[in-house]
Amino acid sequence: MDRETIRQKVEKHPCYCAGAHMKYSRIHLPVAPACNIQCNYCNRKFDCSNESRPGVTSDVLTPEQALEKTISAYHAVENLSVAGIAGPGDALANPEETFGTFRLIKEFNPEIKLCLSTNGLALPKYVDEIVELGIEHVTVTMNAVDPEIALKIYDNVGGEKGIEAVKKLLGNQILGIRMLVVENVIVKVNSVLIPGINDEHIAEVAKTIKELGAYIHNVIPLMSKKEYGTRFAEMEVPEPDCAMLAKVRNDCEDAMGSSENIMSHCRQCRADAVGKLGSVSKIGDLSLDEHSRTHSGAVFGKLNELAVADVKAGVAGLKDLLRERTVRVAVASSTGRYLDSNFGKAGKFEIYAFNENGFEHEETFDLASAIASSPETRLDARTNAIITGLGTCHAVVFRKIGNSAAEEMKNLGIVPVVGTAYSVCLKEAWKAAEKIIAPEKAEVKK
């Protein structure tokens, strides 16, 4: 991608373009609570309304709630141009929530730029989905390219400790950045400046990412005050002073080849920040009015209309196989709109029936109420409620289901299906029905 094209793509992104941060706003959507590594400079265990540290948030939102907040922000703040997911954990350690949120925002307003931040451990696995969704900006936090130095920064990687674990992280970061650049995704690399650990090394990171094709390098100072509760704070690792930060940024500028490729206006924002950079506003400050809920419903309506058209066409194509037959499918959904529930926490199910004449929504089965009103023990009550409410279904679609629970469903004569999280219920129901009606065709389609 040539530099002029890149400039055009970043000119409205306040984190990628210094000239944009005083004009355009962004919203950080805290839908990603889980993290797959533990950095010694990070602690997400508490919220402070006066703080602006990365990883801090007042609430974790569902994708639907994130959509509603985005709609509120679009009408409440000046020039909202970017919706990003930067935590409070790692965006790609929560892929269903992250990509589900982006799909909804894209349906609301495709002009809003989509942006995510990640430590890079899972990045190679999700590059295709990033490209498919049109996410043009990805930030990768990369603090070292030397495993021995990285070992001092990360307590564990994917639950594992030691040099091999950090080598895996660094390898996936490098591979992921290379894959993104090939796909014309604009990459920003964040590096936390940690005195005595990587202050003499970050220029090597800059050299590496330039070779990989990253666009901009953001060196951010370690935040390690005692009240932050991080491991580095406990170790009394100092925060860098202004002179050290300036020197390291200058060294990185030499490595990157231009001041344009060094970010110096970062504000180390919260995971629920909204507004222009430097603003202390949080998503919680936005009032969720009826306007936002109505527009959120309109997004669902649009997606559901598309699902209806697809299902009608699908039923027509399998009409002969559905002759004198009805296939029922239930979808685990807390709202009745999207597939969003795991087996263990599923409380409500939308039940659809498909036959040669088309389809219909038969009922909403409230499993939680059925269990609560049962005089039996909870385990027996759940099983009996499933048999009573879902026993006529050929398949039930969950966001996730464990092996033992899946076997339980099979023993009840119900096929357990794992669907695409935060996809429209009707769409997921038909995908499951196709597997029952024409398994060979469904497998080819997959």
C-alpha cells in the first residue's frame, strides 16, 4: 500500500494520525474481558473514575449494549469516526464478542472505522476474519523482540511460563503483523517503555516492525505507581522520565525513518473511553435514550430481513426433502435477537419450525422459569425442563457447549449445535436445520 493511500485511511483516525486527534472522536467498547497473557505492568482488577489507564473500565458490555452505546456516542460526541475494542482484556482472546460487536456496528454505519488492539498471541488465527469484516486498523502491543527481555515482561503466556512461551508470543506477533500488512491492514505497534528492562531495546523493536511493514510505532511510558497494583509496581520498577521517553522515541524515529511514523500524542486511554483523545469521558457517561434503542432495533430488523430472505430461499431449495416433514430448532438467546448463550447459562430459547411451506417462530421457551417453578432438585429440574420445553426439537443451537453437556443433549435425542455467536437467531436456526435436512449439502456449504 502506498503512503498516500495510507494517509487517506488514517486521516480520520485520532490514534493513527496526529492531525486528527483534536478533530475526530473515538469510542472504546469494553466487550473483551478475558486475556490470554499476563503482563507484569497490567492490573485490570478495579476501576477508578479518575484514572485513564489501559485495561480500566467501569462495566463490561455485550455486543448489543456496545451497539447501543455507539449509537448514543454517534449523536452525542463530535465527529465520531472510530469504534475500537481495546479490552479490558485482549480483543482476540474474546473473538465472539469482538467480531459480533463489529458486525453490528458495521450494519449501523459502515462509515465508522473499525479498530482493535491485541497482544498478538492469537493474531495469526484471526487475520482472515479481520480482513473479511473490513477492520482496517490493528494495534499490536509488542514490547520486545528478544525472548530473554520478553521473559522479564510477561508473567505467563497462555497460562505457560518460560522462554518457549514468550518465543511463541513473539513469533505470533511477527507472523500476525506480516499477514496483516500483506492484506493491506494498517498496523500500529505499541511498546511499553520499562526502565532497566527494555529501554535500550525498543529501537530494535522499531527496526523489526519497519521491516515487517508496520505503519506507526507508539512508545508509551510504563505506569507503575504503587496504587496500580501491578507486579512491576510491587517490584518498584520506576516510571520513565521525560528525558528517557524522548531519547527512546528519537531512537525509534531513526529506526522507522520518519517522525510521521512515531506516535507521540497517545493518552493511554481507558477501555471504555469516548470522545477526543485526552477526554476523561467514559461510556458510562452516555445516556442510553430511546433513540439509541430504536436504532439498535433497526439494525436487528435489517439483519433479520436478510435472514428471512435467505431462509425462504433455502427452504424452497430443499422443499422436496421437507415434504410432509417439520424440523424444529431452538436457539439459545437471552434477548430473542441473537445467539448469545452458552449451554450452562442458557435461560431462554427461540424455537423455529421449518417445513415445505416455509417457516414460523413457534414460541419462546423460558428454561430458567421452568427450572425455578419445578419442585425437583435443580439437576433433575433442568433435565426435565429441557425434555418438556425442547423435547420436540431436532437440534438446539448454543454459543458454546461442553462435551459432557453435548452428550446429555444427544441422549435426549437432540442434536447440539455450536453456532456463530451474535448472529441472528433465525439465521442460526436455519443453518442447524440444514444439517438435519440435508447434512451433505450443509457440510459442503460450510
